[in-house]
Amino acid sequence: MGRVLPGSAIIAATILLFLAACEQQGRQGPPSTDYAKTSIVSAKPRGGCLSSDEMQAVRNEIAWQQFYDAAIQCRAGTPAFASDYGTFRNKFRADTERNGPALQRAAAKLRVNINTFKTDIANHDGGSAGGNPNYCANAQQGFRWALSPQATTLAQVPPMLDFTGGMGLRSCTAAATPSRK
């Protein structure tokens, strides 16, 4: 026969769960871009150099693709990833639309159509998760940053792994390429 807990026991249990959640949040620390890494792989330069806005458009597309992939690949361990990605997509939809012309110019400089270029990005990203035991944890940190109030534009959300060098992409000016961990 089941036991009924008195109201005070239910309230105490709820408070303990709340405190445990707060403690876990405190251990994670505030949202940051510490999840972001830059690939050390470098490929032979292809096409012309990209302007700073074109390079940022490529990084934005890489981030968009990686957050999409993370929502799919990590959903078994973290079901919230699907809703996080939906929130991410809605938050940065206008940025992605503004990103289009610069991404189109970057593809033109590389002498490929935009769909081929986006497929190339997706193919490069496909290898970034493989063999990385921290992939989903990095993605979770990435979503925390992207969905935080501090990140107001997609340009403030670095890809989990910036592999522009591995794609052979080069910035026209060294100052336009931010250094990342």
C-alpha cells in the first residue's frame, strides 16, 4: 500500500531539488565561449582571399551547421538540444538572412555555387564530432553561450570548431581573423 507524504515533506523535497539544480548551475559557471576551438589543420589556399565580412559569414555558417548537427547527434544524451536548436534558430534567423550575400560572395570567390559551398561546410563539420568525447559537452556550452543574453548576434557565437583554415580559406587581412583557443 502506497504512503502519502505530508505537504511539508513534498515542499522540503522540492526545495532540495531546487538547491541541487542551483548548485549544478553554479559549477558550470557563467556562459562563455570557452567551448570554441580552432582547427590546427591547414589546407592549400583555394580561390582568392575573403574580406572580413565574408570570413565572418563563413564562420556563421559553420556555427549554424555545427549547432544543427549537435542537436541531432547529442539528442539521446541531452533531449533539450532539439528545443535549444529551435530557440537558437529563431534567435539568429535574421542574422542568417543578412549573412546570405556575404556567403554568396565568398562562394563566388571560390568559384563554387552556394549549395556546393554549404555542402562542403557540412562535410567538413561531419568530421569534427568524430572521435571527440567532449563534443556534446562542448555543444551544450555552445548552446548556453548562444542562448545567453550576452550573445545578441550570430557573429558573437563562434563555431565549436573553426575549420576555415582546413577548408583553405584565407582572410585578406590578418587582423580580420580572430584568434581562438
